[in-house]
Amino acid sequence: MGRRKSSAVSSLAALIILCVASLALFTIYVKEGDSGPLHTVQLGASEVLRPVRGLLGFAASPLTAASERVGNIMNAEEKRELEEKVLEYEEGAAEAARLRQENERLRQLLDGQRPSFTYSPLASVVAPVGGQLTKRVKINVGTNDGVQPEQPVVVGNNTLVGRTTNQVTPNTAEVVLITDQSFAAGVRIVPPSGSGDDDSSDDSHGEGLLRTNWEGYLGVDYVDLSAEAERGDFVTTSGRAGDRELLFPPGLFVGTVESVSSQDIDQYKKIVATPAVKAKDLQEVRVITDW
């Protein structure tokens, strides 16, 4: 017990002596100049330990480089994961937009039905038919679905795109498009404010025959010079085509008037029309089987 107490007293005394010596040395170090003995000893020790510090730095440099490489790898991995997530989000957004567009298109196809019309099931355009000068397609409905020759084919809100030909089988039908040179239909030209849903001519800007000329322009022929047809007017079916009454029901939308011109020597106005639907955009159609 006595030895333990003596050891503790000795340690405390040694600590006090070290503190006093450190304080004395610090005081001398502060008061002496740069050429003093303590400064000289400090510089000498620094020179002696410099190789050791360099060796320690050299030994630590691989660890530092490795740490940087690990950090770069982690950053590259995080960047790759982030890019993958962004790509997934973009693909998901694109798919959602495509589905919304598809749903809207199908909704318009179905919402355009008139209660007085009888329609075939929704049909897909499966293939083009004919050569370069013909504008015909094949659809996947036929006599089993009530389809017969010479029936109007529409899309959307009863927009006329063609009619069936005599090439109708139980499950398929050929459709000649309105831009084919063999197609013709009686039409009326009405201002955009006109409904065009009946056979009245009170709001008509003229009547004529829709067909494509040999130059490839879709137009309305035989429109009287006194007609008020102008650019932007609507072209709708009139329900008449010469002596063939009701070849198409009246009021089917065909397109818009692109230009109107005439000269003193002309007997009729020259009217060029733009179809409402382009052939390359056709995907699903309906055949009006009765009206």
C-alpha cells in the first residue's frame, strides 16, 4: 500500500516537473530570436524527419489514389443508375402518351356514330391494293359483317374516306379511296358554320361532283360560277351523284376547300379540295351498311 502511494507521488512530481520545464522552454522559445538554440534544434529535427514524412506520404499515396478511384467508380455507378432511371421514366411517359393518343383516336371513331346509321364492326386496314396510280386498300370485314359493294367507308366523326368495291369476300373487302381517279361523289360546299347534316341547300356555297383529275388534284367539278364557294369551306356529301340517288348518305365530311378560281371563259368554278384524312394515316375504318 505504501509503495503504491509513493509511486503516485513520484508520478505527480514528474508531471509537475515536465509542465514547469515545458512552460520554461516555451517562454525561452518565444523570447529568443530565429537563430536561438531552440529554433536551431527545431529546424534540425525537421530536416531529420523530412525523409520519414516523405516515406509516409509515399506509402499513403496508393491509398489516396485508390480512394479517389473508388470514389470515381461510385460516382460513375450512381450516374449510370440515374441515367437508367431517367430512361425508364422517359419510356414510361412516351408509352402513356401513346396510349392516351390511341384511346382518344378510338373514342372519336366510336363517338362519331349516328343513330340512324348501321355500321360494320371496326375494321383494320390490312394492306394496300393495286399499283402506284390506284388508291385502294383492303380491310378485314366482309359479307359476314354485313358489308356489300358500293357502301361508304368512314373514320372518326363520319369522315368519308372511300367506298367498297365489288371485291368483297366473307371476311375482307376492297375499298377505293376518295383520292382514286375512279372515285366520284356528289358533294355540297358549306361554310364552316353550316352543319351539313341534312340535304338542305339554304346554306350551300355550291354543289358539284367530287373527283380526282388526271393531274392528281382532288377537286369539286361542275360548281356554278355564281356559287359563293371560298377557301376554308367544308366539303360534305350531298346524297346525290347524278341520277344515282343516295349513293352516299348526305352530310358525310370529306375535306376542305383549298382554292377557288375562275376565268371569264370558264363555265364552272375551279375548286381544289384537301381530304380530311390522308391515306397513309388510315388504320381503322367502319363501313356504313345501312342508313
